[in-house]
Amino acid sequence: MNTDDVVVTGIGIVSALGPDVAAFRDGIFAGRCGISPLTLFACPDARSQLVGEAPAPRFDGLSLPPICSRPDRFGLRAALDAVTDARLSAAELSQAAVLFGTGTGGAMETEAYLRALHEGQQPSSGLLVAHQPASVTDLVAKVLHSQGPRTTVMTACSSSAIAIAQALDWIRLGRCEVALAGGAEGLCRLTIAGFGALRATSPELCQPFDKQRKGLNLGEGAAVLVLESRRHAERRGARIWAKLLGAGMSCDAHHMTAPQPEGLGALQAMRSALADAKLDASAIGYINAHGTGTPHNDAAESHAVRTLLGARAGQVPMSSIKSMVGHTLGAAGAIEAVASVLSLQHGVLPPTKNLRDPETDFGLDYIPEEPRRQQVDVILSSSFAFGGNNAALLFGRS
């Protein structure tokens, strides 16, 4: 077992706030909402038309496969930017691991295939290539010529957080010294209709932790972190953004979609992350919350946080950036991990946008509306998914 620190040396992101890290950073630190009416396709019967659409990535001079889904392109763009940020050489990349989390893969292309069949056409079966969840992982590894281990995680909204946790384990176990870990998600009719059928989406801008919250707004995008052992990073003279201190996971085994009401599974994941990092809850300076804006999820998470922090519950700020980029499902954990790293670097805690009447039952500080300038040393980033698949990541200043 490698007891060396695991550090973040590169980040890349595509989100509803823009095509790169700078746009994302400026957006979350200004409290800018990237959620707007759906334009990608028509879905007139949807419960909500409000989504966080991400801009289509550009790949000047790079030849992509003929069939390359929207999340594939998001993931590749984020990976290329993260590698550039980390200044990794071709030799270093050749043995790097690649780990992605995703939710629906290339479902929009699959929908196009099925629509064509129903209309009596003979669509190309190539449209189905990108449907497999591993499509983005394989594309990134192929383009970057990475021959290290790779895996794809599909545990709904905790997928990319678990991919990052697995990368942490692989580096500690010596299976690799460099890993590209993240998540990618694209909007499609399946998720918009499905979450609408569950009455989980809000026809208004989402308001996490607000007494009047009505549900979530779906989003899309991708984020990638370059993770390395500190020894490897220092040997090559890399700039270190932050430390990945620990990770924890759990499963509620409570319900297919609803969380355990008191957040017991979420609490277990957060405590496991602290144990993994050999830290006490008193070390946490800020929580980048899962914060979907749905009544049951927000309440369960608030229960868990209050229990975790005890007497400090009202003293540790927490907020949800889903109020600005939407709920990006399989990519959410990675996008929120990038937000956590940026907060550590710049001493700014993003707000919970649209939070005007904060929930008071739990005595928590949800950072309503405006960002907060506050330097913290340790950030907890939480991701809770359908089926009770929970993950928590701890990041620390480098």
C-alpha cells in the first residue's frame, strides 16, 4: 500500500456555465445561474422545460470517430483540458488510468435510432455504438493513448464520485501513479421524461434547501481530475491544486428512488470518508452538498449533516451548485469535485442560488444567494444516488 498523498494536478470541465474551467469558476463564484429553457430537442409534455445545457465542445484539428455522443464529446474536452492543465507528457499519459462515471451514456443517439425505426427508416446501427456506458472512457483512453487500467462506473448520481474514489484506491494500491477520473452526462428525452414522471423536476428554477423547493433542474456536462501520487507529481515538478484526502461509500438499501429519511446511508458514507482520511468531523470547513432541491433528498442530507457535525452544525457552511449548473446525474460528483478544488484554491465558497427562504429545521448554514469569501482547509463533497448509492469525497489544501 502506497501511503503517499494523492494530489490533484489538473482539472477540466464543461458545464452550463461555459466551455472551460475559467467560465465555471467565474460563474459559481459570482452566483450566476446557467439554467434556461430547453433548446436541444422538443419535449413539449415534460414537467419542466428548465435545464442546464452545456455548450458544444470544439476540437480544432482533432479527428473524432464518426459516431461520438454528446457526453463523449463533453468528457473528451474535459479530459484534454485537464491533461493540458496538468502538463502531462505523452510518456506519463501512456500508463495513466482512465475512470469515468456516467448515467445514460449516448442515450440521445439511441433515441434517434429508435425514432427512425418507428418512422419506417433503416437507421445505421452505428448510432448505437455510443450507447454503451464505457464509450466515453474508451474514447478518452484512445485519444490520449492511455494504456493503463480503465473502468466505467454507473451508479446514477454518485457515478463520477465513485470513479474518483476508485482512482484514489488504485493510486494507493500502486496500480497506477497517474489517473484521469471524472464523469460525463448529456441531456436526453429519457432522463427528462423519467425524472418528470417521478415528479422530481421543477417547472421553476430549482431552490435547494428552500422551504418552497419543488424539485430539481436537470443538467449536462463533464469534469475530469488528474490525480497523482505526490511523489510522482513532485518528481515531474507539477503544480498541485489540492489533496484528495479520502473517500467513503455506502448503500441505503432503503428504496429504489427515495433516500433513507434520516440520511443514515449518507451519514455512513461521510463518516467513512473521514475515517479513510484519518480525520475528525471537526476538520471539515465547508460542505459542497448534493443538494438536489427535491424535498426528501434535501431533508435527508440535512439530517445527515446535522448528525455528522453535532454542535458545529450551524458553523460549517454548505451549499449546492446544482442551483447554477443543474443536476448533471452521472457527472455531478466530478463537477462538484472541481468546484471544491477551486474553492480551496481561491478562498471562495459558492452560494446556493435561488435560496430565498432557507429551511430552518436543521440549524444549518446553506449560504443563500451570494458567494462567501472564506478560506477553508478541508472540503467534503457529497453525492447521493437512486438505490441509496452514496459517496463522499474529502479534499484538502495542498
